[in-house]
Amino acid sequence: MHGPPPDRTSDRDALAACAALPGGARWRSLSGWGRFPVERCLELRPRTPSETARIVRAAPPGGVIARGLGRSYGDAALNPRGVVVDLTGHDRFLALDEERGILRAEAGVSLADVVRHLLPRGWFLPVTPGTKFVTLGGALAADVHGKNHHVDGALSASVLDLELLTASGEVIACSARERPEVFWATLGGMGLTGVVLSARLRLLPVRSAWVRCTDVPCRDLDTLLQRLEETERGHRYSVAWIDGLARGADLGRGVLMVANDAPPEDLPGGLRERPLELGTRRERPAPPLPSGALNRLTVSAFNALYRAGHRGGTRFVDYERFFYPLDALLRWNRIYGSRGFVQYQAVLPSSSSRAGLVELLQTVADAGASSFLAVLKRSGPPSPGPLSFLLAGHTLALDIPNRGAPTRELAARLDRILLRHGGRVYLAKDALATASSIREMYPGLPEFRKVKAAVDPEGLFVSSQARRLGIVDT
């Protein structure tokens, strides 16, 4: 728990104020996936969109923020001064146009549900992040991207329209043609324009649930960037794992994985007869580890094993293992210990990405920050959203164990590197950025604040992150 001890009298008063609202108000200690920070929040779990509208119309003191499955990493879905609205009960599929591959679903539907129900019918997500345990609403709020951004863009490129519950209690329809400024501010807007109730999404037609994946070992960063550029045009999917502890001449060494969807006729053996079946994958809970168990020695051993297991060659990989490798390890965030961790995800423009990546990787390696999950991807053109993350260049994600002040100081150094090179951090992963850094990183912030002021003039929708970063007035 962070912050001062809870005021039990204030707790009772806040609970009493929400007693007449739907959703069974209760106090809970909540965090993002990084398990840092942890904040005590009053949570409501409405069962229907009409119940959610009742909560919003009541305008609870301290404001409202929507929450899905809790997979944003920091404090984007926390609000200890007001209420947190858990939307996972809004999980209905509303319509499916199987001819055109258009899905309309409520915001609480998980991507796992979409994959489970629609992949056997020959449809897959047009864009997916590295976990399927994300709600559709959360994916839209973060404008998620995946291994195909250089080809297909972020998720917002496949969204046809959405229904938004605004601060007035009105439900409005938004699209690129109807209220476009609200539409684009909502996609990537971290839940601060209102509550997304439903959306229509254009799906991706697929003939199998497999990719043909080629592993390309790379001895250093320059080799990796060169091979990434050489292969990106011929492959829909690309991602690279980097040894975050490598230094000197080995800086940036890693394994590039490039892939395309596999046609059924190319699959081996019995897979050709059931190309859209994922089969079963045993899911195991990750063991909770004491803080400090992930150190230079243990991470170095993991990195050596990973490189040894990816020496090159082409293989068939099913969608579960290719897109969601960590989902088989349930609650894997516990391996960083009770203090949690920070996922630092940065994007750098093409013009300065090599220099920026060198500085970032050197700084993390010198700090011995023990990131065994260092992932590099190529990104394409930016989304129109004023707070959407990506721009044309490269994105680097690093998992860093939370060590308190040293971790804050490291994040501040990384932020300064980004600012020098025209980069930015991903709001869906952020836990430590400052308001001054975000103002420089996101030139669209004034535009976003203007749209928010129009649809939410009293500032009802607010989160701990929005306050910390000065996205809203505190």
C-alpha cells in the first residue's frame, strides 16, 4: 500500500454515498499488472450499461474511471479519490456479420473470448497485444498495437464506430466521420473522455491458426535493425527479443522472429484437417518470488537459455504461442516479488531510433536492471489520436523490477533520453513519468484536453495517472 493510512471515517462516508448506486460498492486494494503502485479504491461492478449510466449520472465525488481486466501496468485504472467502475460484467457479443467479418461487442468482452469463439469460424483479431486477457474497452482506451503494426497499424485502424457514455449520462455514437474529434480522443485516451460501452471492429480473415515463423539470431543491435528492415516487407508479423544485459560489442544482441499466416495446405500432418483448432495448452500459475530473486545472475542464465533455444530456422507456431507466449504462465507478474515492477515501453522515430536505442540499452545494462523481457518491434505510421502512442520508428519494452528510488531515478534517465531523441513512453505501461515529460512527449495533449473539456466539462472521468501526468486539472 502506498500513501497515508486510510481514513476509516472517510471510507464509511464514501461507501454510504455510493450505497444507493448499483454495482455493490466495496473497498479494494487495486493495482495494474505491474503491481505498482497499489491504491485503495472504492469499486463498483455494474451488470448492465444502464447501471453504469446511473453511476455516471450520480457524478460521485472524486470522479470515475472505468476498469477492465487490470492489464494496464501502472495507475491508469486507479482512482482512490473517487470510484473505479469494473466493466467486466459488460461482456456480451452483440452482432456478427460473418460475410464481412464485422463484430459488435460490449466493452467488457475479453480478447480471449473473441479468439475462442471466432477463430474456429475463420476470423481473428486485426491487431492484438501480447496478452489476450484484455477487454475490448481497455484495448481501445490504450489503442493497442501488436507484431503487425508496420503493416496494419494500431487497433484504432480497424474500429468502425463506438458508443460512448459521456459525463452528462448521454450515450453518443462516434466514428471517423461522426464526431471524429471525440472518436480519436477516445482511442488512446485512457478512459478519460467517457465510458466505452460497445464498439464495432473489422476482423481479420484467416485460414489457419498457425504462422510460419523464422528465427534470426542477431549478434548486435546494428545487425538486428538491418535484418528487421530487410525482412519487414515480406512478413506481416515481426518482433525481436533482446538480451537486456548485453554490453559493449554485444549491445542489442537478440533474436528476430518474423512470420506470416500459414495456409492450411502448408501445415504438417493432421494439422491440415483441423487448421483452425488451437488445441490445448496447459496453463500454470507462476510461483511468487521474493524481491531480489531476479538479478543479473538469474536473468543472465535465462538469456543464455533463450538464445540457445532460438538458433535459427523456420517452424510452425500456433497463434497461442506466437501471440500470447506469457499467457500460459498465469499471474506471471508475481515473479518480480511483492514490490512489483515497471514496464517501460518507449517509441523512437526512425530518424533517431538507433542512437536512442543504444542509449536506452546501455543505460539499462549499466544499471543492472535485470530485464529479461526486452522486446523490440518496428512501428509504422501513427494513429490520428492525440494520445495514441506509436509513431513511425521502433518501440522497445523493458520489464524493470521495482527497487524504489533507484527505479524512479532510472526511469527519469530513460525519459531524458527519449526527450533528446523525440520519443515518448506508452501511457498504458507508464507508472513513473512526470507531467513535464508528457507535455513534451505528446504534442497532441492540448488538443486532447480541448476535446475532453467539451465532452466532460466538470472533469468527471479521472484516474491517478491522469492527475500525476497533468492530463486533467487536479
